[in-house]
Amino acid sequence: MKIDLLDAINAALSGDWQRAHKNVQQDEDDPIACWVHAVLHKIEGDAGNSRYWYSRTTHSYGEFADAQQELAAIKLEVESGR
């Protein structure tokens, strides 16, 4: 799963929303995948859906003002082994 998460994060960072979304949907029980999913919907402008995915994590919708910085923080967490 770690490789899929990194691919999803890298896709999101490069603007490939579709690939990122497809990858995170593969494991909707993983809190990190849910966090990435939440950020993707934040980027999309779907606050309601984004808040739903945040509710499945230990993070909140307003924790990061910038989605790119949030994705970078998630990437660091995944790379460090959580």
C-alpha cells in the first residue's frame, strides 16, 4: 500500500487528480489514504466530501491552509513509515 500512497501523493502534487483519486480509493480503510482523499476533494472544491474523508482521519479540514503543503506533509509521513 505504501507505494500506491506515494504514487497518489506524487500524482496529486503534479496535478494528476484522476490518478491520485483512483489510487486512494483502493484502500478506504487506511487513515493516510483517507487523508489524501480528503485533500483531493479539498482541491476539487468539494468541502462536504472533503470533510467526510477528514472525519476518517486524525486531521481536520482547516489544519493546513495550503493543499500542496499538506500533501508534502503527508508524503513525509508516508516516507518515514508513519
